Amino acid sequence: MTYEFRQAALDYHAEPVPGKISVELSKPAETPYDLALAYSPGVAEPCREIAENLDNAYLYTGKGNLVAVISNGTAVLGLGNLGAQASKPVMEGKALLFKRFAGINAVDIEVDTEDAQEFIDTVARIADTFGGINLEDIKAPECFEIESALIERCNIPVFHDDQHGTAIVTAAGMVNALEIQGKRLEDAVITCLGAGAAAIACMRLLVSMGARRENIYMLDRRGVIYAGREGLNTFKREFANHTDKRSLSDAIKGADVFVGLSGANLLSEEMLLSMAPRPVVFACSNPDPEIKPELALAARDDLIIATGRSDYPNQVNNVLGFPFIFRGALDVRASEINEEMKIAAVNALSQLAREPVTDEVLAACGLEELSFGPDYIIPKPMDHRLLSRLSIAVAKAAVDSGVARIALSEAYAPGA
């Protein structure tokens, strides 16, 4: 990062006013009559209606379009445990993305505790304020416990984007890349370097979509996670494979897919050359991938590669998922974001990449043409079709799976 960019980032956050989000009024408040309606005595009327039926909060307050972005700062981007206060710029950034891409009002909340139960209790007690909760930058394995407990205790969607947002976008790109390579997810041998929240969520979702658990080799800092290995937590044990493979070199040999959610420059050219014909490589470590695309493509001309970076093709970017997933969930007042809704998002995202790219997207990317293929396996974030396609797919899945409070026709009726 250059000095100029670092200073530009600091200036962006500081000027003309500190921070990236603000609160604006949605109703007039200019006259005494306006104020009488907005507060005393008029506010008593919606209070009575909500007391009689709690779902009326969706009619008379902003709850139905409000998401809380919540963290304790224990896993901030690639920076580690910076603490709750230092995570605030990231949480404000997430709120900015919710508003920019899906018109969702979002506020950031930083909870100053590393104790999982304290965090759970704090969030559960304020949850009814919101239509949904986006958990962010919470370290593993506590993030699994926290999300699971909050899903159980809350009657609104609770979604840890570092897990499921990454998994949804990865799965959409993976399905497309494998099809282009003439392979099927059900047959693919997958090597996953990384065993944190994102990696486990990615592998879980791929299994839900048809990948075979016995074909997945997951590695942490100590190597392959194999059956009988000591010191595994419950979540890693889920992917313990019956194998004599122990190192990345062992696990990558003959693999169809490499998924990297670990660190920079950990996949060598020699390892890449040992993969099966027509491999798929998702080197998603940020800011530096497990292998640079130029090195990978120089070593093999039969691969498809994706990264987490915007300066290479096939960026795996969570902004392709979470704003639109929450939009769909909020539109039908869903009580949770379940597996059916996640798979619906994967399928909608995958399908959109197969359609002709709009002139608007080409202009935004500075390209003359772009079409489904090795360098375009997943849509671009500025594709405005994401909002309608993903949101409606997720909303429909919520209705079909029984977690929506209102019908699709009611959510998307003219004028709704």
C-alpha cells in the first residue's frame, strides 16, 4: 500500500465529516402538527398497535428495513484481533454497502467482549430492534457458537457474512468454473487450505450442493485434517478425512479444485502442476492470494483461477451476496436465513453470470466485451440485476421453506 493511498483512505474516512454513515429523517418534521404526529401525542397510536400485535412493528417503524452490523473485533479483515472499537470502520463500511447496493438502512454495533456468552446475551437482548443481524469479523471457533445460539434465540435473520457470504459467492463461482472445465461438483476432489470460519462454511455449502465429504481434504496450520488427529475442535472434526495424506503437497496431487482461505504464496507452481487436468483454483487470501494469477497461468494454461482481488478477473467478493440476501429476507419478513435460501442465492448468482453482460457493466469495468467463460465465472458487483435476481430468489426460497411471515405476492405487490 502506497503512502498516497494510505493517506487517501484516511482522508476519505475523516472528511468532510468523520465516518461513512449518517441518520436521515424519513418523515416531515417542520411544523408543530408534524411533531405532534412524530412524537407526543401521536406516537402513542403505533405503540398501542404494536403492543397488540408485535408484527405491526414492521408497519409503523423502520424495523423491516434495518440491519445491525455487529462485531467484537476479534478477527478484523486480515488484521487479527484489533478489538471492538478498531473494528468500527469496517462495520460502518458494511453499513455503507447495505445502503449502496440494496437500499437497506444499517447501523454498526461494536460489543466490547471476547466472551462468547456475554456477546450472545448482549445481542439477543437488542435483536428485536432490527429486521436482521449481520455478524462480522468474529474469530473462529467462537463465531460458530455465537451464530448458532443467536439463530436459536432470535426471531429475525442472523447471518455471519464471513462464513455464509463467502460460501455463497464461492459456491456460485465454483459451480460455473467446474461446468466450464467439463466437471461436476459431485465428482470433484477438493483441497481446502484453511480451516477457519469461511473455509468450513464454504465446504459445508458445497456438500449441501452435492460435493462428497470424502472427496474434501481440509488443511490447517498443522496440515491435513485426518480422522484420529488429536486436538481437533468439533468444527474441524466434521471434515476429518480417512486418508494418509498429511501435507498440502500430498493433498493437492490429483485434485480438481483448490480453495485457499489461508495466506499469501502458499501454493507453489510445483503443487499446481500436480493437480488434475483442467483444475479450478480459488486463491482467495487477501490482499495477497495463495498464488498470483500470472504465475498460475504461466505454469498451466488449462486452469480457471479466481481471487479475492478486484484487479484480477473472477473476484470472489461478498458484496455480490449479503446485500441482496438480506433484501430478500427482509422483504418477506423472514425469521432466519436457512440453507434453502443460501442455495437459492447460489443458483441465482450462478445463472446471472451466464447471461449477456449489460453495456452498463462493461462501461463500469472499462471493457468492450465480457462473456461467460474462464475469465468471467461470476457477475460483477455493479450489475444492477443482482438486486432483483438474488433478492426475489431468496425471498421465494424463504416462502417455500416456511420461514417467511408474508407471502411473495404481498412483499412484491405493486406499490409495496
